[in-house]
Amino acid sequence: MNFRLLAMLFVVSALFFTACGEDEDPVTPTPEPVDESTIILRENITSDATWESDKIYVLGSRITVESGATLTIQPGTVIKAEAGTGANATALLVARGGTLIAEGTADAPIIFTSIADEITPEQVAGGDFASPNLDPDINGLWGGVIVLGNATISASNDNDEDLSEVQIEGIPSTDTNGLYGGNDDGDNSGVISHISIRHGGANIGAGNEINGLTLGGVGSATTINNVEVVANQDDGIEWFGGTVDVNNVVVWNAGDDAIDTDQSWGGTLDNFFVVTPIGSCFELDGPEGSYVARQTIKNGTVVAGIFELNEDDELELVTGATGLLIDTDENTPLDMSNVHFVGPFVDGQDVTDDELQNTTFTDITFDIDPANLVDLMEKGEVPAGISAGGAPVADKSGLGWTWASIRGGLDGL
């Protein structure tokens, strides 16, 4: 028997009877529903765009808001990022000349997180801003948010010649969107307000990770306030030069330094909480070229570590800073005032041993017995403006929307 011929006759017969209405309609597969609420992004933003709060936006690669384009993110929007390392690390990059309007509210913050986070726009709209499945110490699942501008930086090359622009860390040199710096200190990169950046800091090679929020050469006309960074594998916020002011900040569970400044940032950080960074609480560097600007850090509360009683009823550091409490260069142009450090403290959690030639401290207090204060000073002497005692000083009244506050990370502060 010719089985091929028999099969062909069967198919033709089936088609004939179907066409004549002698058979039931054939069953066809039902396609999987298209999730119109999820937008996967693979291309740069080259013209004005708006991300809407009833959708989830997924960063499928490094997404750049290019020069001349404005990205507007509505309050309550959830942005998630796929995993990636090295040159493939996912991130939102705002290039020089690009503009980001990410203006959330206390009732509807904008949340940047990992694709592994199950948080939804409906959950945020309902007033619940905590991750339902990821703990607040899980880091390195994606990159972070990088904003670059045209303000002055202090940088130089190997010949000690001043440079007006350089490539930001974390972005391959082949991508010119990673350049920052210029001569416009009043440059405007947009508005960032009531945003939470979570679980970032992907490794980009040689132990180098992306910060939660990176600000490179960002100008003073940019508005940045009410920012939370949770569980970033690298620094919480890092400034590279520029003049932008930032206020109302929470950095919780940073995998490296909480607050990091480089290249003579000339702005002010005002009203902030730093809670349990793994590296230094502050790493504050001076100029790298001939340009010098002063930075101001004021009105902050710092929790250097979390301690619990072990089985021997001894306090044991569970998580917290293993670097310096305040790490400065001898030439760091810094005015720090009204900052309180919560202890107890352990060996290695010290104040810089550099000569403080260009740094002033005013009302910097440590929750420690006065007799033990000198033990926190690597030089063996207490600089002017530092004392034992004091109390938490940062104002958390407007930060109840943060995951840190919801989870109790700011309790008692």
C-alpha cells in the first residue's frame, strides 16, 4: 500500500468536507495573550517619550536618553531591568543634552528595580511600595541610573593636563553618550523626585560596579530630591564633579560606599539617612585637576552598623560599614555639618587619617562614650567640630514613602 498517497487523499478529503460544511470547524491553537501592560525596551530614546504609570517598562539593555530628547516618567511608574553584566549591564543613561523628568510623589513614587522583583503598578497605586518577594539586601541584579551633564568637572590626563570631559565609569568608551563635563554649571538635566532605585550595581568588569544613582557633571538647574537607593552592590549615590544639589535622601544597605564624591563636586547634600553601608559611610575625594570647588554635606543621620547579641551574649556586627566612617583626601574641599553617627562602633570604623587641610567639621556627633571617641580617630586626635553624644538630626517626616521607612529601617532615628 502507498501510505504517502493514502495520507494525501485523507488530507484532501478533510479539506473538501470542511469546505462543504460537512465537518466541524477545525480546532486552532489559541495564541497566548499579549501583555500590553509590559513594554520591553531595546532601543535608545531619540525623541520625546512618556512612560505611563499603568505599564511596566523593562530595560532590555543599556537604554540612553540621547541629546535633544526628553523622557517623562509618570508618578507611580515601575521600571524593571533585565540581568546583565559587563558591557551588557542594563541601565538607564541620560546623556548630556538629554532630559529626564522623573517626578514621582509621596503617594506614587517611581520605582526602578530588577525584573526579578514582583512589584506591580497596581500594588504601587494601592499605596504598597515594598517588594513582595525580594529582601532589601539583595543586590547586583542590574545596573542603575546614570545622569550626565555639561557642568564643570576636575579631571586630568596622565600628563596632568586638565580635561573638560571624560567617560563615565560603567559605560564602554565606544559609547560617546557616556561623556560628561563641560563649562555650563547651570546646565539642566531635568527633575528627579520621589524615586526608589533597588537591587542594582551589576558588575561591569574587574570588580567595578554601577552606582545606584550616578551624577556626572550634572548642573545646578537640575532638580534632585527625595531619592532612595536600596541594596546597590556598589555606591549608593556618586557625584563626579558638577554643581547639582540633592536633598531628602535615603541610602540603605549599600554594598560599598553610601555617599561618594569625586572630581570636585560643587553642590550640597542636605537632609539624608545612611543606613548600614558595607564600605565607607562617606568617601569624599578632592579635585583631580586644577579646578577646585567646595562640597557641602549637612543634616544627616548615619547608622554605621546593625548589631545583635550572639549566643555568648556579646554584641556582634551583623551588617554595616567595614570601611571608614568619613574618608577624605587631604585636599578634599568639604564643609560637613550637623551629622550624627549611631553606634556602637567596631575596629576599622574610623574617621580618616588624612590631614584635613581643606575640610571643616561643625557639630559632627558620635553616639559613643566621650572617653572612647579618640579610638575612632585614626590619627589619635579628635578634629575640631567632632564630639561624642548628640542625637539623630535628619528629618524623616517626608520620607515615609521609602521602602526603608516601610520596613522599619528608619525606626528610632
